[in-house]
Amino acid sequence: LFAVRLLSQLSDGTFQVALAAYVVFSPERQTSAAAIASAMAVLLLPYSLLGPFAGVLLDRWRRRQALLHCNLLRAAFTSVTAVLVVARAPDWLFYTSALLVTAVNRFVLAGLSASLPRVTPQPMLVMANAVSPTAGTVAATVGGSAAFVVHLFMARGAGADAVLVLLSAFLYLSAALAALRIPADLLGPDRDQ
């Protein structure tokens, strides 16, 4: 579960920097305040719109399966986003694709938190609740920093931005494969409750 969190949030950081690199730092695009606001909305909107529903749905779905399928969906949506970057698709299509990636992320983060009590002994739960999300934030920062450094040394253009987006797709796929190592019913929810 910890590996799923680290890989998932590492890829989140990579994807967010790739999104910013394409929207803000891409030389062939003329960045405007509206474009920057759209990128911020893509990153923040899912937390407001989907946040209240994620926990309710995760209490009805097997959480391991949710972690697996959500990471596979994010890998697919991220790959589509990379194709849209290379194709220089219209902004609304690019933002819709990126919004789908971040929207699915809401279920992953909620599923990780809801699953933690199922795999952590009760005396260690408070510490695990402190360490696990913090380590995930550190992983996101490392992923974003690595993507930023890679972006600095790569040739400029849509192709370079697409490579960063594809790197995050690979990391999402790695998180999905890590979720396969968890027994399907281990993370709950209990069917009899």
C-alpha cells in the first residue's frame, strides 16, 4: 500500500510539472492568465467536486480494485494527454483530458487513506496516518522536481512536454502493478457491514 502511494504521488508530481511546462513554459504557446487559471482549475477542481463522493463510493467498491483500476485509468488518460500535446489539440480538449487524470486521483488518495487501517496495527495507526501522507507529499515533490530538471535539459517543444507526460503515465502504470501485489479483499470494505 505504501509503494502504491509513493509511486502514485511521484507520478502526480511529474504530471503536474509536465502540465505546467506545457501550459506555461512552452515556447510555441503564448501563455495568458486564462491559460494559467485553466491549469490551476484542472489541478484543484476535482477536490471540490468529487471529494465529497469519493469516500461514499469507496465504501461500496473493493478498495484494492479501485486503486488498480484508477491507476490504470490515469495511465490511459495521461497517454491520451501526451498524444494531445504532440498533436497540438485545442486547449479545451487538452484541459478535459488533464482534468480526467486529476479527477481520478481523488479516488486514489481517498482509497489509500481508507485502506491504511486495514493493514496497520492499531497502536501504529496514528503514526502511519502521519507518515504515509507526508511521504506521499515528499514523493510528489521529488517527482515534480525530477520532471522540472528533465524539462530544463530537454529540447524545448511539444515533443519534450509529451515525454514528461508519458513518464507520468509509466509511473501510474507502475502504481497499478504495485496494487496487484495486495490481496483483492484485504483493503475492504467489509461486505457484512
